[in-house]
Amino acid sequence: MSNFDLLQRYMKIKQPDDKVQLCYLWIHSEGNCLRAKSLTVSFVPTHPDQVPLWKCAGSANVGYNAEFTLMPVALYDDPFREGKNKIVLCELGDIYDKPPIYNKRHNCLQAFKTTAELYDPWTQVTQTYTLLDDCDEQPLGWPKNGYPEPRSHYYCGVGTGKTFGRDIAEAHYRACLYAGIGISSVNAHFIPSNWQYQIGYARSIAVIDDLWTSRFLLTRLAEHFGVRVSYDQQQLPGVKNCKTLYLNFSSKQMREKNGFRFNNEIVLEKNCDRHKCTLNFQSNDGKEVVKEFEKVKEGDLQSQSKSGESVNVPKESEAVKFEQVSDEESGFVQFCATDSVFDPYEITMSIVNKVCLNQ
């Protein structure tokens, strides 16, 4: 329960000039879950290297009784505490301050460093989310009986009955801008209280760092409004084949003339620990690639075949699209994920390694 008005009374208390509040933010070892704790320091950090490491008990975070280290990697202005206070995105380190296996960011960063000079990779992400009522966990504005209007009724909608949760989406937009996150667009999506926003384009790992921090801001804002945030579109009633994350990627070669043809057939194989499956990305006429898991869970989604007929595809199916963006046939690769279990760091690392290094 959050009493925002009462909170503001105390947030107006003067902060000592020699005290700065740092909110340490990290990803839980199980993935897709954020944790945070705060530390008081006597200086204003301007770079992550200036922020002290923080040793923490591991029993509640990594599943066993051992210390882990919060290792600062990115700094953001804090839109909740404002002033000189900061949010500190951290990687997790083991007792020797080395990245453990569940630290997906470390390997992703190495992929960017390896390919930076020759390939100059750019990334952009689109995050979709749905706002849920805290009592019945139904999307805000969802009909009590039956189902909502068709998708076209809500997409980029304006007005009562077409948009739900705009206050939260707008608050999140402004909070991201204040924090220094490279958020570039916001719009209502396909169902009631369903929204999406974009971050990037940008070089290096900054886009994915911004994505995780933006998720933190959204979750914190939802506390004030008394709602929940869901990134798992497949658990929503009646929702079919709704993507939760889009990741656009391009190398320098893909952005040049005829770059659309650069590596237009991609075969990406990687193991997914959560599903014990293999992902195969293979081109379809050089433009679209469909991924299927070897291990198929229960439940089907509706898709469209080339003939326009409705066909059943496995619930875990994803798609990779090759998009042309100019007459000179430059382009980018788009990965579309329907499953919120995917870590954006891991997706990005896999695409960078395959497109640039053929690994």
C-alpha cells in the first residue's frame, strides 16, 4: 500500500548537503526480477567506478548461503528522490568479485567490446507491458464479462474507453527522461492497459542497461498507483501471439548500401536453460525467420500462413525479421519474443555473436 500524498510531506524534508542517497539496483539470479537497496555516501558520483562495491548476503538472492558483490556499472538520476541522488545499476559478482553464471550482462558486454571496432553494433528495444488490477489481476479496463474490442480499437488510442493507465505511462515516460534513459517513444498497444515504449538506437550495451532501469522505474511507479505490471503477455485472458519484447539490431555492414543482404541467412543455435530447448533461426525467402523449440509446452497460438489461413504454432514460437529501411537496401534484424523469460542481455549477446562473429 502506498500513500503518495503522505510520502511527499517527508520527501520535502531538507536533505543534508553532504549526504547523497544511492539506490543500488540489480537483477535477481533467477532472472527477470529486480532487487534494490540504498546506501548513503558523502559525495556525488559522476561515474560508476566512483561508487563503492557492496557486499551482500546471498541466501535470499542466489539460492545458497554465500556472499555476493554489487558491482556498479551504470548511473542514473533518481526521479523519486530527485536532487543529487542516484540510481546505480549493478552486476552481481561472487565472493571473489568475479561474474557468476547468472550474470548475463558480463558476457553481453564482452560481445559488444569484441565487435565494436569492426562492426559498430547498434540496438533498439521495444518493451510491451500490461497494467493489472492489484485485486483480481485483470488488465485495467478489462470487461467484467466477455472480452474487449478488437486490437484496432486500442492501438494508439485516445479517449475514454480506448486507453487505460495513461497516467502511469506518462509518469513513466517523464521519469525515464529525468533519469537519463534513452526512451524514444511511447504508445498504447493492443488491449486495455497495454502499453509499449522504445529505447534507442544506441551503441554498446547502454540500451539494455536502460531497459532494465526503465523496468525498475515502471515497477516503482506502479506501487504509487496501486497496480501491478506484467511483461508476460501470454498469461493474459484471450491474448493471442502478443509479443512482449522487440529487439532491433544492425551492424555497420547492414547499415551500408546493400547491407540488407549482409548475412541474410542466420542460423542461431543456443541452449535455453529454462526450457531446455534449442533455438533455430533460419531465413524464409531472406526476410523472415521462425524459431521453434524442440520441447513444446501445452497451448497454441494463432498465426497466419502464407495462404491467409489460421494455423496453430507452438506457444514458444518467436520470429526474426529482416527489415529493409531504404532504397539502398540497408536494414536491420528484429527479434520478437513472446516469452518474458528471456533475458534481454542474453538475447542481445546471442544476436551480436551470430551476426558479427558467426558463433
